[in-house]
Amino acid sequence: MAAPVDADFRTRLQVWLPKLVLSPSLAMALVFVYGFILFTVYLSFTDSRILPSFGWVGFENYFKLFRLRHWEIAVTNMGVFAVLYMLICTAIGLTLAIFFDQKIRGEGVLRPIYLYPMALSFIVTGTAWKWMLDPGIGLENTMHALGWESFAFDWIKNRNYAIYTVVLAAVWQTSGFVMAMFLAGLRGIDNEILKAAQIDGASNWNLYRRIIIPQLRPAFLSAFVILAHLAIKTYDLVIALTGGGPGRATELPATFMYSYTFTRNQMGIGAASATIMLMTIAAIMIPYLYSELRERK
Amino acid sequence: MAAMQQESAIRTSNAARVLIYLLLLLFAFFYLLPLFVMGVNSVKPLSEITGGNMMALPEIWTLEPWRKAWSEAQVGVQATGLKPYFWNSIKMVVPAVFISTVLGALNGYVLTKWRFRGDTILFGLMLFACFIPFQIVLIPMARVLGIFGLAGTTWGLVLVHVVYGIGFTTLYFRNYYAAFPTELVRAAQIDGAGFFQIFWRIMLPSSGPIIVVSVIWQFTNIWNDFLFGASFADFSSQPMTVALNNLVQSSTGVKEYNVHFAGAILAALPTLLVYIVAGRFFVRGLMAGSVKG
């Protein structure tokens, strides 16, 4: 009589096993991601200062946040940084990808050179550019040593221009990656249409403008989503490159959140700023992931 | 896949090609420049940097900055060099990469070969975790690590990196196993093979490439992490990136740029070596993280 019961148990175990195996990961995601998000969002409505506390204050922290000059600067910097970073990366990435699409000799050597910055830590990138752009020892000093005495390049020390040095370093790090995304798109385009258009006398310019670039829409979309989310998350690079300075000239939401939460003991406001960062990213990522996962069916 | 390999039908004139090669070389120069600057200035005495030209080769070659960066530079409050932090990073990266890859492989296997209602939504929930701004979890994570006695420990960091890494590893294995013939799994099932037997005997032996992708991606990401290391680690567990930042930002004494450059290369070396040896797989991981189609 025992055998059928055993077999039954075995079958049922086999039915449940896959879900059982998946459950630890799922539980981790539910607690450490979604539970934590709820907790932080909740804190943003409380009077938490140095430690979490649970006195409800409604939208008070958000009102305070939006009245803070410091936050305004961080958001403005993010706007400038994100727009330039995304535009320049896309422009460089697309241009390089189109170049590589012309049967370039040595592609196998050049491509890894363009992509290696992606393997580096932002702290390494920040350190390298910090000293390269430093007027005392970097580019300016080098030009002086080479005899160009009047050369001046102090953007990294200049409140009005420091944010552009963050753009420069970030573009250096990721533009090769954007190139790879576009190149994958270009390599997937059907040559027959191009040949037909060439027979009809279309110029290269028109081929790219009318046929090829419109077909790269998925690559543009991926590049946009990836770059936007990298831009919003930018933290390490600023810490290593400028530390948010000079003054607050390169402060971004991520650095704002960290300093308000952990050094200024304004945890409620810090949580509110983190919530806004999350909502911005969610507005971009959720529709994207939704469409990507749907298409697979 | 054949379409991916094809070459463009576009023809360009010779003049245009010369221009293209020139621009491509110019960009190669741009990308290599920081590496070159770090390299040459890490083998120069300090006086040649402050008094000279950043682009020039050293007049006196020296490995002193490297030795200093590794074993005696002032990092934070202690003059230990970067050595202990390098080992902290290793001790954190190895288990975190291993655990997240194993979990990712199992999850990918379940999500493709043992599908059930709502599995795509669950996967979406896990995947979204990779993209959140981690500022949103810093406060509760600090509390939870404290409660479990993991604050400031390497194991705390391992936990954090596993939790926020499995989304990507699951993605890799899920996409890879989706192309694996399900009939083979069903046939083995009919022959009486169980869940783990099928995974061990059928799936795993053909998972080589994707394991490499996952390991390299996780290794690079975790090694390069700064935010979690800066938030949750103390001296006994601080990773290399945090130590490098402390070294460079320290405001006491003379700024030893050559030591900073040597330190930066030391921090970059492991991921750079992996990239040189297996860059192909790294790029594949990058692409899978962006273009899931």
C-alpha cells in the first residue's frame, strides 16, 4: 500500500519543486526590493531625522524638499547633465556604429578599445579625469609645459562649467557601449532593401536617413532607456570627480539624498528625494520592461 | 542569427574612407588617453608630474608609487596601502558572484522549463530590481544589516550584492534557456528524471557560455560597486573602490598623484584583465541587459 502514496508524494513534490526553488529569490525581491521601497516611501511621510521615526507628517518633507535651494540645484544639474549626456552618447555611438558599418579593417582591434571603459569602476574613471582636468597638473599644465602659456582650462574648478566635466567623463565611459547597441542594430538590417534602393540611385546619405536610421528605432529606445537610468543613478562618478563641488555646482539627486540622509540627519527629506528618484526611473523602466517582456510571447 | 553577421551593402568613396579611419583613430586616442595618463604617471616621481607634462614619458622610471599605493599609502586613517582592501573586495566578490549565478541559473531554468501562471510577472518583478536607484533601499538595508549583525561585514555586502544581482543573472539564464529545446526536458521527464537531475545532467552541461557571461558581469559589477561599499562597510570589509576614493580624496599632506594613479590602476586591474581575456562575454552580458529582444 505504501508505494502509491510514495509515488503520489513524489509527483506532488515534482510539481511544487520548481516553485520552491524560485521562492527564495522571489522572497528576497519582495522583502529587499519592494518591502524596502514601501518602507522608504513611508519614511518620506514621517518626521525621521537621524534615525527612522514614525510620526506622520503628511507631505511636509516634500514641501520642504521643493523649497530647498540645494535640491533645486541638484535637479537642475541633473537636467543639464542628463540631456547632454544622453544626446552626446547617442550622437557618438550612432556615428561610430555607422563608421564601423563601412567594412572597416581593424574593427576587431578598435571595438574593444571603445568598450573597455565600461569595465572600469566610476571611481577609477573619476580619479583619472579629476587629475587630467585639474589645472595644476592636468591638461592646462601640460599645455603650459609645451609652450602654450595662455592656455586656460579650469572647468573642473569653475562653478559654471564643472557639470560639463561630469558629462565628459560619463560620455567617455558609456559612449562605446551605445556604439555597440547601434552596431548590433545595424548588423540586423536587411541588405536586400538597401541594394534595391541603391539600384534606384539613392545616395548613402538618403539610405541612412530614409531607410537605415528609421529601422534602428528599437536600438534608439534601448539606448534612451539605459542612458536615462544610468544618468539618474549617477553617484560614484560625481563623488570621485568633483565631490559635488565646487560649492554645489555638481550636486545631483543621488548625492543630495546621501548627504541629507546620512550626514545632515534629515532622513525624512532624504527618503522623499529617494522616492522622487525612484518614481522618475519607474516612469521610464516600467513601460519599457512591460513591452519587452510582452513581445517575447 | 545569420542576419547579425552580415556586412552592410553600403559603398563609400576612398576619400570618405580616409576620413572615417582618421576619426576612428581619433576616438581610439580619446578612449585610451586616461589609461595612458594613468599608466605613465604611475611610474614617475612626483616632481615630474607637478613640474612637468602629464603626457610625457617618465625621465626616471620608478615602481615606488605602485609599492606605496599597494602597501603603505594613507587610506582613511591608517597607512596600510590598498592591499587589505583588495582582499576585502576579493572576499566579497567571490561568494557573491557564485551565489547569484547559481540562483540565476536555477531561476532561469524554472522560468523557462517549468512555466506556470504568472511566471512572467514574477520575472518582471525580479528584473525591475536591477534598475531601481539604490538610494531607495539604503535606509532600510542599513537597519536590516544592523539587526542581523551584518553591518560592516563582508557577508553583509555579499548579501546585498546577491539580492540586487539575481535580477540580471536570472535574465541571462532565462534568455539562454528559452532557446534550449524543451522536448529534451520533457523526454527526460518521461524517462523518470527529476527536477534537479534534468538541471544537472541536461541543462548545466550546455550552459558554459552563459555561465561565463553571468560570472563576468557579476564580477565586474560587484567589484566596481561603490555605493553599497561606502554605505555598509567598515575597515574590515571596505572594498577597493571605497579605499581608492579615500586615498584620492584625503586632504592631509602632499597630494601624491603618482600614487593615486597607481592605486586607480590597481583598482581597475582585475576587471580590466577579465575584459582583456573574455571581453566578448562581457559585451554579450552588457547587450543582454539592454536589448532583450
